[in-house]
Amino acid sequence: MKSSRIKGPLAAVIALAFAISSCSLVPEYFRPAAPVPEAYPGLPANESVAEAPPLTWQSYFPDADLQKLIQVGLAHNRDLKTAVLRMDEAKATYGIQKADRLPTIQGNLAYDRSRTVFSSSQAFEAELFRVGVGISDYEVDIFGRVKSLSQAALEQYLAVAENRQAIQATLVTEIATQYVNLLSIHAQLKLAQQTLDDRKQTLQRTQRRFEAGLDQILDVKAAQIQVEQVQAQYAQWQRQLETTRNALYLLLGEPSQRTALTIKPLETLRLGTTPAGLPSTLLTRRADIRAAEHQLKAANANIGAARAAFYPRLQLTTNIGLVNSDFSKLFTQTGSNYWAFSPQLVIPIFNYGNKANLNLAEARQHIEVANYEKTIQTAFKEVMDVLSTRTAIAEESASRTRLSDLESSRLQLVKRKLDQGLVTYLELLDSQRSVLDAQAQALQIQQLALQNQVSLYKALGGN
């Protein structure tokens, strides 16, 4: 048998399938206008005049100890691992949908045996061996239905990939925030310990003065109350230190908790700064906005697939091969060959579900538009929340620091006057409480300032 006798029909079918160029019924995509102002209101002009550069966690968090924790978290955090597996899942789904655009060629080997009994009571038996290759139910994508579904699957995969990037940015932000909290709580714990030591010394001094007849029993009781109050605060900070450490280890994802958490003074932790840039920058820098747009494009492509369902579908089934009643002669020159070509045009006549599917696809597309716009508005709000408060936080931090210094100076003055008998013991206790409150609030506002800087990384689309 000549090879051209076999290849001719199959080649013609494949050529026909690829020669028909599919049109597309997908609506033309237009990115919705961002429903936010063109500039961040209330900010200096130099903060809203240029496209800000991309943010990387390596550049924004230069502290070596914090970078080490972030690297551990990126390697072991389970939420991030799940996001990567979701990417693999979406990629496989896209691969399955993309494969529908190509014909599936299958080989087959068959054996038929039949017996026919005629009216004359004569029987005829026959057996037949066949081997061949062919295409089964391949849809020639004339109106782009399969292509639209493949495009939707691709956009879904890209959206999942962007979601993984968003989860990474969130993870980096949470690790940095918890590390700031850990250092702040440790600083509060250190302050409580120093205050507790000071209060115990004051109690001992008061007891000696009481025994000497210089102070009253109420002074001793007041000193004891001060010790117990600070002792309770110290225990409270210890509890918060443990829970914060546990939360940080959960983010890191290490089951053995072998990673050392370096404790350092809060003021030594340095974070990066960046200009805000234009609001339009968020459209390309924030992964959640990019993911929402991919979801919108996927919904747009599904409309094309729903529209194509109203039109005829051309399906091809073909097979070519060899046939013989003797298996030993199946592949010899004396064997016979066969081919079959079965195109089928499926024309929808009464299919009321097509209209409903189109309405469903259009409704979902409108939903994704709203989700996209809401994502932009949320991102804009997050940036504004950070930028609009950082100046006030900086001013409050400076004021709290000055207040702490003033209260410390006043306490030293009260102590000297107490030794001279010019003030009462209650004035000393009041001054000590004021110092502790001022120092604690100064640490809290310092913590808030660092948290504000960390939040800016995520708000501006860090990666």
C-alpha cells in the first residue's frame, strides 16, 4: 500500500481544521476608569508628581535581622505554599482548556468476528482485523467558543498568580509588623522592669522612714500599691511578649521554632521610605488590583463563549488505517486500507439555556467590573490612611519624647525636694506615675510610627 493513500485523507482533514480561521465574539475590552481622584488630597505636591519606583521587600526592609525572618517566612509559610499550589492548579486547568483547541489523535486496534445465517439455513462467518489512527469529535472553532474558554482559563491563571503575589506582600507586611510589636513589647517590658526596681527601692525607703517616724502608714500602703501595679503591668507585658512571639513563629511557618528572634532597641530598627507617587501607579503595582482586572478579562472572555453557543458547531471525526481478514497479512502489501471522514454540523434550534448562559456571563462581567472598581477604591483608601496620618504621628512622637524628658526631669527635682522635706510623698508617687505613663506612651507612638511605615509598603504595592 502506498503511504500517500493513507496520509492523503488525514492530511486533508487536518489542513481543513487549521485553515478555518476562527472569529471571536468576545467583547472588546476596555479598562474601566479608576473611580478615585487623580492625586492624593491633602499631601504636599512633591509627593504626588511622579511615578514611584517599584517596591521590593529587600530594599524597603534593610534591617538584616528582619530580612532573615522574612526569608524564613517566604520559604516555610503555609499560606504562601497554598497560594503556590493554587497557581499549579490554575495552570493545569488552563492547560486542559487549551488542549481543546487542538485535535486529539488516537490510534486504535480492533478485531471483529460475525456470523450471519441466511434463510437457506446457510451460515457465513467472517473475521476482520483493523488498525488505524484518527481524530474523534474535534470541534473546528469557527466562532471562537473554545478559544474564548481558553482565554478565560488563562486570565484565571494570571489572576491566581497575582493573588500569590498579594499574599506574599501581606506575609512580608505581617512579619515586619509582628517584629515591630515584639521589639516594642520588649521595650515596654524593660521599662516595666526598671520601674519595678525603682518602686521597690522607694518602698524600702518609705518603710525605713516609717520606722523612723518620718512617714505615715498610708505612705507605706501607697508605695506597696505602686509596686503591685507595676508588677501587674510587668506580667501583662510578659504575656503579650509570649503571644506575639508565637504569632511571629506561626507566620514564619517553622515547626521547630529554631529561628532566633533577635531583640534590639526599638529605635535601632530602620525601615525604608518611598514617595507616594500617582494614584494611577497602584493600577500596575498592586497585585490585588491586577488580579481583579484578570478576573474581569476572564468574565469578558466567557461572554464570547456564551455568544458562540448560539451559532453552529462543526465537529470532525475521521479515521484511516489498514484492514485484513488475516492478522499476519495486515501490515503486508496485500493488505487493504480504509478511511472514514465524518463531519457533523450541530445547529442549535431550540436551546433556551443559551440565552440564560449569556445573561449569566454578562451579569458576572458586571460583577467583576464592580469588584475591580472596589479593589481600586480600597487600595486608594489604604494609601490615604497611611499617608494622611504619618505627619501627625511624627509630630505626636516628637511631643511624647519631649514630655517624657520633662517628666523625668520633674521626678528628679521632686526626689531632691522630698529629701529636703519640701514636698510630700504623694507628690513623689504622682511624679513616678507620670514618668511611667509618659515613657510608655512614647514607646507606643514610636511603635505606631514604625507600623505606619510597614503599612505603606503593602499599600503602595510592595513585592
